[in-house]
Amino acid sequence: MPAKKKTQSRVKKTQVAQHVKIRGGKDIAPGLKEANEQSPHVVERPLKKAIKLNQFPWTDKQKEFFRIALHPSTNIVFVSGPAGTSKTLLATYCALQLLNMKSIEEIMYLRSAVESSAQSLGFLPGSADEKLKFYNLPFLDKLEELLLETKAEKLELENRISMFPVNFARGMNWKDKCVILDEAQNSTIKEITTVLTRLGKNSRCFILADPMQTDLKDGRMAGGYEALRKTFSDEESLQFGIYTFEFSEEDIMRSELVKFIINKLKTMEDDKDE
């Protein structure tokens, strides 16, 4: 990782005071909190009972992300990485931990309504909820992986999670929320700006993108994500709790096959640029 990006990933050691157990308590990652420890700010409608979460053999790079994502001073994290680097899983895990820490009241999952295909599916029948169901599948899949006892339906009924397109966000004011904007490479600057400017008191936002997989029809690489990520990759942004974090091909966890495919595709793109 380039030196500048490492700087963006730093959290001041003087601000780090708590820990969280990883892999059933066998490993400790500095800078994180236990799920049953309260954060400095406790919301008006805190979770009454902690949600039991599945644990995985987190890598050092993933633990580094946890330290930043769960730190009390963090407000926004731009997260880049190729397919298979567990961006959505990690963001969802952190959001659930923030619920357990009583730092937030609700998790909001957003995506731009862009089809992940070169061919349009055309008109989709059904109600608005039925039409949007397919856009929410990645989030629901990650909840199913992480939740040990609690069901996603229960969290939705209790207004602990909500899912909707970015288009519906305009005019909202988000207090005590954790917002996950997924597939942000398909979002325009205006859409990402709409999300960022909804963030109210004690809210946090993870903006996730894979620049290799933009589905914007006019061929613009990474939409508005790359432009905004670069804009906020400076020391001034750090003072406002805005960080950038990047996973690479080496961080792909899905399978060795996916890692091989991504590396091959990257080589193909590099050859085109020469």
C-alpha cells in the first residue's frame, strides 16, 4: 500500500483505549470495543439485548479496517477493493457492532438503482418492495452469514435495519444511524453527495466501491466515487473523521480462483492502457 494511503488509515494512538475480542476471544485487536461496552455517546433508543455475531478468522488487514471503522472519532470511510475482499461483510459486521455498542439506533443499506448487467432486465412486476428486493440481496446475505440467533426480519420489524435506493434519500436527516452505501462505483457525484449531506449527529457512513465493476451505461469508470475519494484523501479530511481505506487483490478472501481471475483482468486492463 502506498505511503499516503497508510497515512489515511491511521488512527491516533492517544484516542485508542478499548479492545474487542476477535475469534471468540483468542485474539485481541487494539482500538476496538467489546460489544457489551458502551461508547462515549449512548443513543436515545439503544439496543436492549446484544446481537450475537458469527466470527471469522479475520486477517490483519481486516482488523486494521475494524480499528478505523469502529473508532469513536470516525465519521466516514471510503472503502475501495476488488470483488471478493469482503467489503460488504466487513461494513455490515461493523454496523452490527455499533448497534451492540449502543452507538447507533439503526443500520441503513443504500444502493443506486443501477442494474449489474450490460443488458437491461426491462420492466419488473410487483410492488416497490418486490422490485427493490434484488438490490438488497447482498446485504441480506451478509446478515444471514453474521447473525447467529437474531433474524433479519426481526431487526427490520424493530426498525433496526432499513434498505432503499439512494434516490429516496434526498430531504432526509440521519441521526444515530450507520449508513452503508454499497456498489458506490455505480453512484454519481450527486448521489454520493446526497448521502454524505444527510449525515446528522452521531451518524457514520461506509462508502463501498469496486472501481473495476462499474455498470454505468456511459462507460464512466467508478462514477463519482473516485473523484470524491481523492477529494477527501487529505489531512484536513482526517481532522473531520473522514478516512479512505483500500483492499488489494492480495486481500481477496472469496477463493483462490477469484483472486486469479481478478489478477488476470487487471493485467488485461493494464495492457489496454499501454
